[in-house]
Amino acid sequence: MPLTLDTDEVQPPAALITAPLPARGRKRAAGGLGGGKLLPGAKVSRVLDLPQEKLIKSISAIAVSKKRAAVGFQLFVGSVVENGRELSSHDLQAQTQRLLDQLKCDAVVSEINGGRGIVNFKINQELLAKTVVQQVSKDGSEYGFKSELLSSLPRGKMLVEFSSPNVAKRFHVGHLRSTIIGNFIANLMEALGNEVTRLNYLGDWGMQFGLLGAGFQQFGCEEKLKTNPLQHLFEVYVQVNRVAEKDESVQKAAQEFLRRLEGGDPQALSMWQHFRALSIEEYDRVYKRLGVYFDEYSGESFFQDKSQDILKLLESKGLLLKSVKGTGVVDLSEKGDSSSYATVVRSDGTSLYITRDLAAAVDRMEKYHCERMIYVTDKSQENHFQHLFQILRIMGYSWAECCRHVPFGLVQGMKTRRGDVLFLEDVLDEARTRMLENMASAKTTKALDDPHDTAEKVGLAALIIQDFRGPLLSDYRFDWDWALQSRGDTGVFLQYTHARLHSLEEMCSSETSCDFNPACLQDPQALSILQHLLRYDEVLCKSCEDLQPKHIVNYLLTLSHLASVAHQALPVKGSAAEVAQARLQLFKTVRSVLASGMALLGIKPVRKM
Ligand code: ARG
């Protein structure tokens, strides 16, 4: 992408400057860069006579590959859309040629070539080194986010609902995925400049509490509830379910308990309250291990009464229809023939999952006035959310357009050595134990102050990277051995690279000064890294648009591979002072981008392993 080059000493190519830069397109790029000029958007903009902001997305940094070691940008002439229409192939050729004829090299662009709808701009390599390293050191974790490329992305108040486990039921792998994906989305959106509220919408109501209430009276134990609440509630739940299958009186007792609960019976309510509070306490503890937090714990229970209001509202708008089964439905068909509908109320008048979600959505909007609302769950709920948003639209809530469901695929084979995963904590413990074993047997492992803590962070990175590598919607088979490999495209490799770069900095800390000679960063391994760093904003932009972490993951893996090649080829220790200094700056730059990318993904980079 057109990184803004801070090129005070570079003379503007006079021949190309025919008009001042369009002010709108310049606002971010110019920020804090002392009037630096864009490259090469401004040039192209003048030749094609198009505003720069139209070109930004058509110019990208050339991707680093084994075959090509090109340094610079590429313009895809064909993707420049004029008046909403694509260029015809004849026009495309003509425009490409015109650009090639008219664009001139200068102190920034050292070579221009191309054809077939593509124009390549090779950049002055020393300027590249100087600008990228300086920019990263100046922007720190904001590097990339300040780019003009991201300036058109919407920003504002945003609500991200994720994790949302069901109290007393199993915390399944889907909840783990929702937790890490939601956390990533919240991190990313916050870094982009949104005001993000993180919300956990617990499954804390419904028949499971009827069963639990009835079951606890028979099988519950206060002592166990205190020491290990989730485990104990789950045991009671499983036990009472088993009994209820055969014993109708238990079913009756459960229904009775639920009725008391819904009727506001103080004793039933206080029991429910107690279960819920203990569960949240324990969830919180585990979320802490993950580095995840919530601004609010909401839950289905909050919307019992409010869903009755929603039903009344639907009725007053003439949208609530009675089905032959006696249930209440909303017609979602286009023709109005109820060929597609959503059930919103049972025949006995009680609300459903979707009714509570309708009430919750309206409530969130009133409370937070957010511009966007995101829900993260597995793909089995896609239909549910489509219906939810559709009903909101039919009800006249225009903000329904700003709601988005981020679905993800299923994970198979997530098992611990003891058996199936029951709770989130089991997964974290397993990752940590396995990682500790691997570290103990690896020769390279350093002496650590807190091996448990390191193993936890590395194990979590392994889980996250395995999960985030592909499209979120894909199902995948979980494989501990694969995820925990120290080489290859894993979270362990990212952590390892980060730790290595960190220890390099520590070893060479005597050489720290921000000044360096960019002429010392002209080896191909250094140039590949610099070129790759030039692309970071494009990758962030993609992830911000489609909310998929895979772009960032693949980017960071490539960065780590490039860094490990450079680490071998470009020693710091033992090189001439000027060279050592420049290389150290380069490696610092890599570590900075690696660390902030990892943090976005929800990984805590380790300094030693
Ligand atoms: N508790 C639900 C489940 O485990 C997920 C809740 C998703 N969020 C929502 N607003 N419906 O399936």
C-alpha cells in the first residue's frame, strides 16, 4: 500500500506535479509526517486524473515470495473503477501504457515497468529501509493502523458479544472458539479506533435451571459447590438428567421449579442467583488465564419480562400471527404467505431463545447506542441470527442493518488425555501440560523463572494459531501434536521467534541508539523483511473488513520465517559497529510488529522460552 514516505530531503519530481494533492485523500497520510508525500498514489493520480482515494485500494506492496525479491508497489490498473464502471480491456491497455509512458522515476521511485494492466514501482531501497524502520519505531503498536488505507473504515461505538456459555451445561469447544474469536475481533476493532463493549450473554435461564434446581435438592452438596462450582453443577445436571429420563416425577419437579423461578419465587430465585454468581466467578478466573475480559455479563435471564414487551410490540404492529399449533410466529416470507416464518412464542405464552434475543438487541441499542453489533457463535446458529435480524428489520429498527453474525465452523477431536473436554479450563491445562513436557525435552529451552507461565502462554498461542489459520467458517480437526510443533506454521514458532528476537536485543543492548545507516540494510534478507513490513496495513485492512484473523496469522508466520532466515544470514554480534547497529534496528522493528500482531490475536508474547 502507499506508505507515506517521510522524505524531507527528496526533491519532488517537478515534471509530475501539475496539481496540488487532493486534500481529502491526504488527511491521514500527512498526519505527523511533516508534509511527506504519498508514493506512488500521487503520481498515478495525476496521470490518470483520478482522486487519490480512488486509487488507494488498487495499489499494493508487492508480496514477498521465494521467487521474487521485488521491492516496491504494484498498481492494478484494471481495478481502478471509473464512474462505477470497470475499464474495458482496450482502455486498460491504453491506460497502462499511458502510465508507463508518463510516469517518471525520481528520488523515491527508482524504476517503473509493467504491462498487462499492472504497473510496478520499484522504490529506492535505502529510503524504504529508513522509512519503514522509523515509522515502526514511531508508531509502535499503532503501526499499520494509522495508514491512509484504513482511514475509510467505519469507526464508532461497537458491541461485540462472544463466549456466551450456558451455565451448568458443558462448556464446549464452540465456546472456546467463540471466546478467542470474539476477543480477537474486539482487540482489532479497538486498535482501529472503535469504542468497543465486550459482552458475555450467558445461557442462564430455561429448563436447565428447572432441572438443576430440582436436582440440587436431591444430589447437591454445598461443600462441593464452593470448591468447584462449575464441575459440581455440571455433575448435578448430568445426574438429574439421567434420572429424569426414567422418572416422570423428577421431570415434574423440574417443571415446577422452573415455574417457581419464572413466577419470581424468592427461594428459587436466590438459588438460581447463587449458581449464576458462582459460575461467573469461575468463568472470570479462567478468562483471566486467557487474557480475556468482559465489560458486561448479560444473559437470557435478563430478558424474561422484556420479551413479553417485544411480543406486545409485535402484536400492536400486526406482525404476530397465530399458527395452527397455537404458537406465535412472525412471517418472514417475501410474498407474505408464511412460507418462511420464525416462532417467537410457545403455545403456553412463554418466550423462546429468539424472543429473548430480540429483547436483548433492542435493550443493547438503547443502552449503548452502538453503531455496530457483532455476535460470535458457531455456524449452526446462522439461521437463528438471520431470523433475528430480519424480524428487527420488519419491526422497523433500521439499525438491524448494522448487526452482523460472525459464524465459525466446528472443531473435531478436541480431547484431553483424560477424555472429552468438559470445561474451558481442561483445554488450557492440557495445552500447558503438553507444552511443559515439550519444553523439558527440548535442548534449546532456556532456564525460566516461571516455566508454568511460559508454557501457558505458548500453549495458548498454539491453540489460537491452529484455530485462526484457516477461514473461520471451516471445520477442522484439532491436533495437539501438530499445534505444538516448534517448527512450521504454529503459535509455538511465533513465540519462539519473538523470544529469540528479544534475547538478541538483550544481548546487544549496548548498541542501542535509534540512529542507523539504511545503506547497511540492503542484503536481500533485510529487503524482504522491509518489503513485507510495508504490507502490514493491507493485511490489517483485510482483517478489519472481513473480521477473519487468517490474514494476520499468515502475515506473522511469513514475518517469522523471514526473520529466522535473516537471523542466520545477518549476524549482529561480530559485525562492524555500523552494520550491527542497523541490523539490530531491523530486528527490533520485526519484534515490534510481531508482538503487536500477536497481541491482536490474543497471544501474549513471551520473552524467553
Ligand atoms: N448460549 C448460547 C449457546 O451456547 C450462545 C448465545 C449466543 N448469543 C446470542 N445472543 N444468542 O448456544
